[in-house]
Amino acid sequence: MTVTVTAPDLAALRHTVTSGSTAGLDWRRAQLGALRRLLVEHEAELVEAVAADVGKPRLEARLTETYVSVEEIDHLLAHLEEWTAPRPVSLPLTLRPARAHVQLQPKGVVLVIAPWNYPLNLLVSPVAGALAAGNTVVLKPSEHTPRLAALVERLVPQYFPADVARVVTGGVEETTALLEQRFDHIFFTGSGRVGRIVMRAAAEHLTPVTLELGGKSPTFVDDSVDLAVAARRIVWGKFTNAGQTCVAPDHVLVTRTARDRMLAELVAAVHEFFGDDPRRSPDLGRIVGARQHARLVELLEGAGGTVVVGGQHDADERYLAPTVVADVDPDAPIMQEEIFGPVLPVVTVADHQQAIEQIASRDHPLALYVFSEREEVREAFTRRTTSGGMAFGATVVHVGAAQLPFGGVGASGMGSYHGRASVEELSHHRSVLDKPLGPDTLRVLYPPFDGLKGRLVAAATAPGRAARPAAVVREGMQKVRGLVRRG
């Protein structure tokens, strides 16, 4: 069964915003509270649906889906008043007397299109931000997670009125029809290919978009760090959710002096986390579907190089062992496209300079990870690379910090969210100026520009003029006020 929204449905959602009822904090807190109750009261059902759809271990689903979503809501609730308050702005002397501030206004109806890899969190987190900003929402769960989509479709009307939140289910046809409607903001998480489709559809209505995409997030390692700790952090970040994480380490760039020890530590970490037979590990997820599994096996078989651990796979179980491949062919498809699965290529580089050159030659990644204690290396990565986010000494965990904006750059996405960034992203920033009618200090701008007024305006706007001290500006304003009074 598929569910869609009609033009009257969208009109009702938009009217809720234009009526002004969403502008206050009480409404926003009430909606965030309802979303929180939905997650807490139905946690077991939600976790079970995610586990069944994605093949994710239940404890992992609880940690990465429901827990982090509730944490995000709590963070928004704790800071909502501060983040949505009008922000006073200091005006130049030439505009005084006057007051000004920036007002964050709801945009209207926000469409949230979620992916399948973290199907609950990547639906709920943008929705929470939209509600915190005073918007109404249309939720589109992934068609590749049918159990969760059906559950969300059933639960949302129990917690939200139809003029606040609606759910749309279905596949490509339903999503295409949905994108023909006019929304006030579209928030999409998924592949770059579909992101382009979403952006083209949004352009028809000049609708702003947030695109959370992906890319090949590299990891650099040199011999200045504890390689055992680095390996564990890389293995955890890579193989959580069977590698199906947009910010997972895609590949490792390791210096020659650290290569052999790093490979040994990666193998040791895989055995430590998942045992000698990862197929039997309760902590290893499965690949979401047959097509994705076949794609990953094809990438692995065409990688070249040497498999140092893993490589086993079973299509019936959608199982692919945590795999590390050394010395892959740099021209192989596995090094050209985002892997999005439990296969970790390890590439040897001479030093951090070569690693930076390789990174700079590709599209900007969603994340970049650096394991080095050398200050000059860390500084070089900071200055010479561009990525959505960057972490030193860790992988993936920066995404869980609601205090940090999360988003891509270039091919890895546009816009950012989490915490305050969500409220900023999903609000219209309106500039408001309040200037008294008396004294009419703006008269200096009215024609005719003759006499003293003309000379003042000409001097103030002369090209190439040097920066003027505040005292000079004040003196000029006093002359203007005198001119106004005489006028």
C-alpha cells in the first residue's frame, strides 16, 4: 500500500504555519515532545523494524537509531528558546538612531526524504529540526525499509494532527509525484545521483534544498600514532552497520613506514570485534539487499591487490565478511566509487603530502579522518583539504555530536544540520530594521544634492577613500543632524 499527499493536504499543512500558530515556543516544544514520546513509547517496535529491514544488530539499531534521535530532540528542547530568539544587530552610525535584529521565521512545509541505511535516525533528526524551526512536515521513509515505513505511517497520526505531519510511502513513482508538489524546503539524504534529481525538481518551484550525500571518505595514518588504537577505531567506524554508513572510512592511506604494522593491527581488530568466524557474530550486520550485495562482491573481485582478512560472502544471507584489501589497483572501480559496504582498501603512500594530493584530486568527501601526532601533518590536512567534516584520532563519532554542524560540501552535499545548525538551516533569516520617523536623519539622502549636503554625500562615497576613524564619522553625523534640523 502506498500513501501520498494531495494539494489540499499541503494547503492545510502550510496554513498551520501561515496562521502564526507555529511561531511560538509552546507549539514547537509540544511537537518535539510528541516526537520524543513516539520514539520512547514504541522503541522496541522501531528497533525490530529496523533490524528486520536492514539486517542491523538490535543493540546497534538502538544505539544508532532511537538513542541518538532522542538525544537530538533533548538537545533541541534544551536550547530552543536561545536559538530562536531575535538576534540584535549593531548598526553603523550612518543609520542611527535605529534598532535592528535578525528574526528566524518558519519556512513552511518541509519535505524530508530518508535513506535506507539509518532509516529511522535520518528521518527523525531532520524532522526534529524542522519542527523546532516552526515548520510542518511531510515524511518520506525509504521504500527499501518497508516494515519501518509501515510502522511510521501508522504511528505518526497517533501523535500529530494531519495539519502538522503527514507520511508518504511508496517507491520511485510516488516520490517523483511528490516532488512535483511545491514545498518550502526539501531535505534529502541519499546518493548523489538521486540528489541531482531532487535538486532539478526543486528548481521548478525555486525550493531550497539540503542535500546530505556521500563520497569516498579517506583515512590517513602514519607511524606517529598508536597503530593498535587507530586500527580499532577505523575497524569500528568502517564495519558498523556492515559499512553502510555515509561517513564510514572508505579507504585507508597509510605511509610506507606504518603499512605492515597497520595491516597486522587491522586484522587483529577484525578478529577482536567479530571473532574468527564473523558470520556467527551477533554484532555484524548484513547487506541491505541482493543488488547491493552483488555490487559489493563485484567491487571486491575487481579490486586487485591482496585480501588480508575476510573476503567470504553468501548471497542468500546477504553476508559479506569484514574485509581488508592491501595494495588495490588505483584504477579499479572500488577506488573510483563510494564503497558503502564492509570492504576496506588500504593504499600505501610515501607521506602525508602524497595523501593530500590524492584527496585533493577527487570530489570533496563527506568526512576525512587523520591519525597522526605530528603537528605539521595535522596542520597540512587542515589547511590543504576540504571535506564536510574532519576528525583527528577518531572516525564517525563527530556525527553524533549535536553541537557540531553535519553536512557535505560540493559533491558530498550542501547545507548542514544537527542541533543549532538544524534550526538555522530550516528557518528563513529575516532582517528587521526599526527607525524612528523623527528626527529624519535620512533627509541627507533625499535630492537635491546641493550645497553642504552634496559635499557631504560626495565625500562619504568617494572611491578609494581611506577607512575613517569613529571620531570623524561622529563629526560628520553631527553635521548631518545639524543639516536636518535646519531643513
